[in-house]
Amino acid sequence: MRTSFAWIVFLAASFVSVASANGSEALALQGRLLDVYEQNKGAIVRVKAAYAGDEVDGKQQVLLRVGTGFFISKEGHVLVSASRAAGASRVWIEHQGKPYATESVGHDRLTNVSVLRVLEPPAEFSIIKLDAAQALPPVGSIAIAITSPLDFEPTPVMGLFTGVERKLGNKVFPTSYIRTSIPVDGGQGGCPILDLNGRFIGMSVASIAELNGSFSLPVDALVRVRDDLMFSGHIIHGWMGFEVTTKLHADDSNGVYISKVVIGAPAAQAGLKKDDQLASIAGRSIKDVFDVPGAFFFTRANQFTPVEVYRGEELLKLSVKTLPRPEKEPIIMVEPEDTAATSQPVE
């Protein structure tokens, strides 16, 4: 009987110890969330954009779109969704309850990113720094968004990083997108996404209604868009002039091969040929066709880009001077995968 009693006391003590440890871990997590929120809430703004609507009884109607944005420079530059700024007749922000006029710096509808500049910034505000070297977060790690939902003050929302995606169905993304379990409806689109250490990971650019989640543009891609928009007001996509196809190897692995080279294009001038197997573009490994648009996203027009290909068993290292993408060139589309090889045009 004494032995049974001793075991009961031991188990009870163990349970209290585990519960205490779990409680400490929960408090530590709560503390980190509070720190991330407090350190970044001063950078968050509400974005309001006025658009011309239809005429009703001879009067022009005005449509109002609302979103979230955040300061990225002490000069008053703000990142917002292009769907909340591009084409608007007037765009302004609200920071800590006060409105501020803005001017457009540039828009990129493809990635749904706009840069605005606040004409007379608030006396005090914080910024979110963009570090292009920041690694993608592990799947399953904690994600923290700070949003401006509806008419409420900046609000923290916790979720998970749930994947890194390059396509959805037959739609190929211009670069890899981060998928999270954080919804961005109700004026939350355009919000920053951070990890548990407070490092900026990306900006929400699209809702996934079916999963009650969202896609975010990673920070390295966001830096590329920001730089072009602030330099020229629009994105200048690089172009090499070749198409690719997927071929199935004898060991059931896939290879990405050049299926066509445009005569006189930069690819042809650099020595790329049909049936070359792509190994890398701009230092980014090519394992399947969906790696190609992501690699091209980071190339720049009128600059030399390293391209590695296998010609037979020989690895060739070439340098291609890209050109601005011709207007007639389509954005990359994937054909239905109903054959052993899939072909698509690239930049």
C-alpha cells in the first residue's frame, strides 16, 4: 500500500513539474509574440484608395478600397498591395489614427506590390527592414502578421508557415511564394509577415480563401521589386529568348532542356543550343520547369547573367547579356501535363 502511495505522489509531482514547464514555455512564447508586436506596430499603416465607379443618376460614384501597408524607410516610403493603390484616383494612409497624403512611386501588378511615398511623414514611426539574405522559414514554424483589419488599430495575428509554392494548378507564379495559415481578408492584405524572432519574412500579396490562408512574396523577391520600382517606377524583366521542356530520364528523374532558341536572341548569341540541359540560371539550381521563372525573376535587363548547361556530359558555363523582355513575349504559362514532356516559353 505504501508503495502504491509513493507512486501516486511521484506521478503527481511529475505532472506538476511538466505542467509548470509547459506553463513556462507558453509564457515564453507569449513574451516573444508581444515583443515582435511592440517592435513593429509603429510601422503599420492603413491604406485607403479611392477609385472611380459607375455613374448613378448622373453622379460619379467613388469606390473605396482598404488594405494594410508598412513603412520601409525614414523618408516615408511605404509598401502596399498594388490592388489597393494601382489605378486609384487618390491614395492615402492612416497612421495612429491620423491621415497622411501619399504619392505613387511605382506599381507591379504581377507581384501585387506598390511603393508609395508619404508626402509629410508622421513625426514618429518605425520601419521594417528588408534583408534580402533572409532565409525562407521552415514549414511548420510560427508566422506572425501585423495587420490593420477593418477600422481597428494594428493587430497581431499568429499562424504557421505552411509551404513554399511555385504554382497553383496551371498558374505559374513569377517566383516562389510563401504559404501561411494567416487569412488576409477585411483590409489585412499587404501586411508584413514575420517569424518568431521578429525577422521580416515577406509581404502578403494574395488570399487563399479555400484554405483560410494567404500567399506572401518572400523578402528577396520583394527587395528586387522595391529596387526597380524606386529606380524606374516599374519592373524591367530580363529576356534571353529560349523555351524549355521537361524530359524524363531513364532513372525516372526529370531534366529541364532547351527546346527552342530564338534566332538572334541573347541566348543564341551566348552559345546556348537546343537540347542543352539547364543546370542553373543566375546561380539558382534548375531541377524542374517551375524553377525557371523563379530564377529569371532575379535577372536584370542589360546585365550579364551566368547560365550553366550540360551539353552531353560536359558542364558549360556561359554568360548571357539579357535584354528587356519584348512586349509581345507572354508571361510564362504551363501547358497541361498530359504527356511525358512539358514545354513552356521563358524569358
